[in-house]
Amino acid sequence: MNEPLIDPATALCDPEVLLGEAGKLTSGLLPELEAAKAALLDLSAAAPGSWDIARGYGDTVHRARVATGESLQFVLEQVQRVIDDLAATAHAVRDADQRAADAAPRTDSAG
């Protein structure tokens, strides 16, 4: 089952898990979305010929292709934002952990 990235019981966040998820999205989902966008086909302007009804359908197909491409671009941008946010959160957690470790009082082992 999917484990939560943030454990609500302890309010701890593992930066490695966040970076791992960002990596999965970067290497898995983004390329698939980019490939889908690149694979969109369009009718050539000459495909419908001179028949006005066919030209109307051709125009509809073209508009649908443009809208689909724009939608895929929007999704790509949103996924990239999620990736960026995951990475930023992971780095913020690491930085906060480091600052906390640096500020923690040191105990002298000599007593």
C-alpha cells in the first residue's frame, strides 16, 4: 500500500522519500506526458480536400488537437510544479535538520 510521505503521528518528513518520489515523477511520468504530446497527430490542410463539410470536420480535428496539446502542456507544467515542490520541501527539511543539529547544545564527554 502507499505509505504517507509525512507521518502524521510524528510529524516527521523523510527528505529522501520526497526526493525519491520526485525522481519517479521525473523519470517516469514526465517522459510519458512529453511523448504523448509529441505523438499528437493533426490532419494536413489538404486532407479534407475541397469538400466544405470535410473541411469543417478537419477544422474541428485541428482545434481538438490544439486543445489536447495545450491540456497536456498544462498537465506537464503542474507535474513539474509538484516535482519542484517535493524537492524544495526535501531540501528545506534537510536544511532545518542541519540548523537544529548545529544549534543543539553539545555535551562534553569528559564530564
